Amino acid sequence: MSSTTRRVAAAVAAMLVAGLVAWAAGAIAGSRARGAFIASLSADARLRQALLTSELERFQLLPIALADDVDVRAALAGTPGAAPRLDEKLAMLSRETGAAAIYLIAPSGHAIAANNAGTAHSFVGQDYRFRRYYAQAQRTGAARQFALGTVSRRPGLYLSRRTPGGGVVVVKLEFDRIEQAWRAAGGETFVTDRDGIVRVTSHPAWRFAAMRPLPAARAAAVLADSGVTALRPSPIRADDRGRTRVAGIDGPVALVEAPPDARGWRLHLAMAAAPAVQPIVRIAQAAAALLTLMLAGIAWTWRARVRRRAERTLALEAAVSERTAALRREIEDRTAAEARAADLRESLRQANRLAALGQITASVAHETAQPVAAIRTYAASGERLLDRGETEEVRDNLQAIARLTERIGAVTAELRGFARKGSGAIQPVSLVEVVDGARLILKERLRAIRLDVAPIPADLRVLAGRVRLEQVLVNLLQNAIEALDGRPDAHIALDLACDAETVKLTVRDNGPGIAPDIAGRIFTPFATSRPTGLGLGLVIAQDIMTDLGGALHLMPPDGSGAAFRVTLRRAA
């Protein structure tokens, strides 16, 4: 072999080695680019699911608040004029909250009030006994069902709640606004339930598609529950090379999913991979040709390639900036939704306090009736004494009347304070005043019960809000009173334990205790063992204690009865 041939072979070998090194570098860069793209897409999917979850939680409170509404109770009782008033209230709530439909179903199964009453498509008079959300709410107290509307034929999520009068309040949520936001953000977004059925999607043609085969019996049940005649085929498939393909998206696809929520709904996000990943891969792989051409001495190709790489980099930076701005807008929308949810939670706490006052009304009437009767007697006696000139006896009567009015004033002032919305401020409050306030509110209901309260130092102060802490104690004492109904030896004890930083107040009773199947989920919404209970009092009480920086716990069984411990921060 000549020296020239050897030099040519060496040059060719060097060029091949350089090319292989450059191609390997391109593959590594492409892999990293794909990993970064998938990570960004996963974060985007979690953000979109958080927006959906926030919307669901906001609407979930509405049927709970309406279940004990005064106009709902009046309409169920058949009060004249109550149904038209309720129609106007439901129409106003539908406009302000964005709910697609709100209506009230009587125990007979027929709607008696709706936000669209008086229109051509009014729900009033419709029979809803065949709907699962009605039958299940009557059995268990609450239900949810995603289905087509029987009147509108529009898909939506129905949230239902049984009322104390035996009716059912229904709120329908449609997802047009969220689906439109998903379409504007790019890609294809869809949400599946536990059966893998598409419910909410930015691509309406995919709704009610089955992502996986279902047994025939289960598929028939899903069709009947959803109100559709057939399930659509899955928009996702694998090509002959095993690569994921999504209907409507050309080329390679990146598909990610967010973790399922508590209801089993899972969000999926599909995005074309080529626009985001291939430019980086092409740049890295083009380096191989660039290096080879450099070895051949073609400098002008190097300059052209550098210019094109800079242009691609600028385009990629612009795309990243646009995606960042879109994510920022979604975060702002979610923050606003969370603020609205916080307002609804405070309204629910207020409704709980007013419901408690409604149960105590008879006791308050009895508590004030005796002082009023005594005042009337003292006044009549004072007139006769005044006629006889016995001024000292008249003065004694007037002083007795003053003491009785102070007693009535103390009761009514405590109830006014309890009914008022909490300011949200956390500050040092006297624990003995809070306990005395709760005892005064429940005084009449506690007459038939032996109540033992541990001595509380007058200077013991805790960090809390007085009205909210009283609401927690009233909830716990009312639960104990109801558990002791009909028990001849009814007994409630308030125990106190303090250290340098915390104060622990325990409410105990000698009732039947908490059933094991309820104890594990006692602080879960709608968990109750009472037929007429809503299962929200302890949930709200625990939420209040969390806001106050404290805690509320169910103590382990110790003999008979139940015990709840309230842990508070001690004020300096």
C-alpha cells in the first residue's frame, strides 16, 4: 500500500470517527431534550388537573349550603309563594356561580323549583326518579353522576344532596370554560374516570370514549348511567412499530398523565413531540456533518449552520416564553378560584352556626320565658304597692326587674355574637369566657345532664377567635347531648390540661361511643351515624382548629362514651 493511499485511508478513518462521535453527542442531546420536554409537559398536566379540581371543589359546597336553605324548606313544605321565590334565588345563584342548572326535587321524585322555571325547557314537573343521583342521594345523603341532560342533552356532572325535608338539591356543572382554556393552551387534554371513560376533554369528539375494553355487564351499566347509546373507540393507539399515536396529532406524540384525584378522575395531556424536541436533535446531529465538512475545509457551511442554529434557538426561546406566560395565567386563575373556595368555606361555617342556633331556639325561648313572666308579675305588684305608698317594696321590685333583664340580655347578647360571622383574627382570648359562652348558649339543653367542668384559671388565655372557638365547643357539646338522649345517668365532663405552650380541653360523655366503622372516617364529610345528621359539624370544627393553629382529635376508646380533645396554643 502506497504512502498516499495510507494517508487517504487515515483521513477517511479520522472523518468516520469524528462523525460517529458527533452522532453520539447528538443522540445524547436529543435524549436530554426529550426528558426536559416530558418533565415540562408533566408539570403542565398537573397544573391543568389542579384547575379542574379547584372548580369541582368550589361547586361541591353549593348543594350542601342549599340543603338547609330556608326557601328550600318552605318550598318542600308547600308554603304558598315559596316555590316562585326559590326559582328566583336559584336563577341568581346559577348566574353568579356559573352552574349550568340548579333545581330542587321533592320526595315524590318531581322537580318543584329550578333556575330555568318559566322557560320552554323548564325542569319543573320533570320526573327524576330514574336518575341515579336522585336515588343514591335519598339512600346515602349525597351523590354525583356524569351524564347527558335529559332536557338539554348536554354533558355535565350532577352533584346532589338530600335535604332535611326529604327532598334532593341538584347542581349541574358543565366544563365548557375549562375545556376552552385547555384548547387555547395547546395539545389535547382529556379526563378519564375509574372505568377509563373520557368525561371532560378539549376534543369533544372523544367524550364517552373507552380507553380500555370493559366487560359487557360493566359497559352496559356505564351506558345506562351516562345516557348515551354507545361508547366511542379510544383515540390512542400504537402503530406497527409500537409507537404511541393520537387521533388528530400527526407524527410522534408525548403522552403524560397526572395522578388520580380522590374521585378517581385522571387527567391526560397529549402533545406533538416533533415541534418541541426535533429542532434540538437536528441541531446536535447536524454537528456531525458540520465537523466532517470542517475537516474537508468548507468554512462557509460552518457559518451558515451557526446562523440557522441561532435562529432556531430564538424560536425555541420565544416558544418557552409563550408557554411560561400561559402557565402564569393559569396559576392566577387557580389562585382566584382558591380565594372563592375560601369564601364558600367561611359561608359554610356561618351556615353551621345558624343551623345550631335554629336547634337551640326552643331552649332560648324557654330560658327567657321565665324571666319575662317574673318581670310581668313584679310590675303588676309594683303598681299595687305604689298605690299603697309602700315605696321601699316598689324599689325592691324594680331592682329585681333589673336583675332579670340583665339575665335576658346576657343570653341574647351571647347568641348575637355566636350568629355573627367570625372576623378571622387570631388573638389572645379568655378560655373561661369561651366555655361560659358555650354553656350559656346550650343552658336549657344541659339542664337534664350532669355537666362537670374542670376549674379554669381566670387568667388562662389562648390564641384563637372567640366566635370560632365557641362554635367548636358548641358542636362538641351538642353531639354529646344528642348521644345521651334518653339516658337517665347522662354525664358530660370538660377536662383541662396545660403546659408552657399548649392548652388541651377534652369533652367526654358516657354515651354509646363512636361506632368502629364511623370512627376511622369521623372527620370525613357526610360521615354520620344519625339518620338526620349532615356529617359536617366535626369537619367544620376540625377545619376551624386548623385555621387557629390548633388541632381536634377523637381520643381512643376508654370505657364507655366518646371523648374529643381540642388542642390550643397558649397565649403569652
